[in-house]
Amino acid sequence: MALVAYLDCPAGIAGDMCLGALLDLGVPLDYLRQELAKLGIAPEFSLNQETVWRQGQRAIKAHVHLHHAPSDHTPADHTSGHDHACDRHGRHWPEIVQMIQGANLPEPAQTWSLKIFQELAIAEGKVHGIAPEAVHFHEVGAVDALVDIVGTCLGLAWLGVERVYCSVLPTGGGTVRAAHGLLPVPVPAVLQLWQTHRVPVHDNGIAKEMVTPTGAAIAVALAQGFGSPPAMTLKQIGLGAGSQDFAIPNILRIWLGETETADPENVQENLHQETIIELQTQLDDLSPQAISYASERLYQGGAVEVFHQAIAMKKSRLGGLLTVLCPPAAEANCLAILFAETTTLGIRRHAQSRYILDRYLKTVKTPLGPVQIKIAYYQGNVINLQPEYEDCASLARQHQRPWQEIHQLAIAAALDQLSD
């Protein structure tokens, strides 16, 4: 049986909320303190837990107290209470990588931690127009981020979690005070992470910061999918509290459950059949920019594939055939987006049956850093290995090496580890 964790985020997600939920699931506080001390930051913080109530519901609040904080430190008004702390003594990404690699943390906690910080560095770099390795982690608080991120990965590893999934995330609203002044919510780094990974989001009507940069990075780096819970036998639920009071309980819920099969390597039949909806419309009066924007919205609305083909239409006009593939549950969303974002007056619909292979993500170590590999199985055999594009691209940028080289290193590492 494989142990899976589902991040249920009706009130959003932040690093300390993850820690609280994991502590509620039974991860020992002393274990987290002991392992986090290996990072060399023990004199800079203390970690404690407290039982609190949010809208009448009990949850665990994780408290990360910084020692010798700067005098001008102003806590932000958001979910975690410390994600945007202004830390004059923050650290750059390469230094944090060295700290994590030198801490001798248990696997997969080390690999997961590096992956999350990589996502944060890339997102912050894009926001500020600098290289990821030049990112200075004051915007998420260097010590706070280390405790929240590494602590979350340690907790998941201690529980034996093999796969992580996440719900659709709330957008929130309003403003939040950070090191650079007032920022709109969602803050730029969170928006960048959502855009890069095409994370489905929704507005739950609460104009507060509900997803912090640390929380967003944890979700996009670890989750194998966003949406409804995966099929599982539910074993336990951990509740982690945020700092504020909302109209709904400000609680992150981590569902812990078991799936019937541990890994696709042990399954002899990995071919499944499912229904897919194909939506098509022909367009000859819409700009490429509008089609690009509509495609982005369609992916956010649940489409699994969107593509545009050049065609010749009536009166010899050049146009395009816009095709959307989506699961039945996302059909209504995709129809609404097509009518709102394009000039179409009619959409063709076909319900089709398609065969799909089981696939899962595995993180492999290359000489230049970790890369996630998507592995597909059929009848017990590996038939496809595909490194994640963004992982290869980030390492290529970081080390100034060709993308193709990173891609080949990742495949070679995956083949070596699978053969072992």
C-alpha cells in the first residue's frame, strides 16, 4: 500500500500551517527540532506548537519564533504571520542549497526541500528580473522559509508519505505589507508559481492573503496534481491553523490515506480507459493574443490539452481550429471560457473514450541537481521516461549549461536508479 497526502486548502496554505497539520498527524516536535538543528540555524529560532480553535474547530498552530530579529521587523497581515518578514540577514539561494546538502537530512526530505527552494528562487527571480541564484530570501524570510519548508519535508518523510496531491487554491485579495512595501494579493511570487505550473484557483470571497509564497512553493513542488482527492482509504486527518480569523475556519487539512498499489513498477496492467470531452470551434476573426489568453484560461479551467491549427475557411479566409480536451467535470467551465474569451457563436462537442497509462513522478539526482521524471508503465515495464521541462530549464539557467545536456543527464540518472 502507498501512503498519500492530500493538501485540502479551503483557507489557503502557508508553511506554518503545513507544520501544524503534520504535528497534528503525530510528527514529533523534538524530531523536527533535532533535524532542523543540522542546518546550523538552531540559535536563530525556536519551534513550538499550540492547540488553538478556529471557528470552533480544534487545530495545531506551529509557532516559529525568530531570535534577535531586526528592530524594523513588521509582521505581515496574512495567513502565516511571518512569510514576508523583512530579514536583513537573509540568504541567497546557493547558500541555502549548501546548507541543505550539508545537513545530512533523511531522504526524500532533502530532495523535496531543494526542489521547493528551487521553485521559490525561480519565481522570485522572474518577478525581480534577476537570475535565480541572485535571489535574496528576505521576501519569504530566510530562517522562516528554512524551518517551514525543511520542517514540512521532514514531517512528510517521517510519516512515510510517497505521493502528495493538492486541492484547488483560493486566490484571496486585498494587500499585504512586505519588505518592498504594500503588495497586492496574490503577491507576485505566488502568481508566478501559479502561472508556471498552471495551478487551478478560485475566489472564495475572502479578501485576505490565503496562499503565501512558501505555501505555494510547497504545493507546486510536491503535488502530483491539483483538484479532487485521489482514490484512497482515509486513515487520518491533520489540522494546521493559520494566524487570522476568517469567515471560514482558517485551517489547512492534510488527509493521510492509502492507495491500493504502492508503485506502478509492481503493477502488471497499467492501461486504463476514461471519457474525454473534445470541444472544437473555428475562428477567423480573433487575434493570436486573444487565442493565447483564452488557452491559458482554459488550462486553468481544467482542460488537459488546448491546441490551435491553421485552416482555410469560407471565402478563402485563413482561420484556425481551436480544440480543447477536458474531463467531463471541466466541460462546463471550458464552454463558459470559450464563449467569453473568443468570438465563437457555436462549439462542437464530442464525447470520446481514450486509453491512458499510469504514470508517476520520481525525483532523481543528477550531478547538477534534482530533476523530476515522469515515468509511464505498461504491463509492468517502463515504456516512457520524460524529465520535467521546468526542472531541466532551471538547472540549465543555474549552471549555464545547455538544456539538452540537463535533459540527457536526467534520463541517464533515471535509468541508473530504476535499474538499481
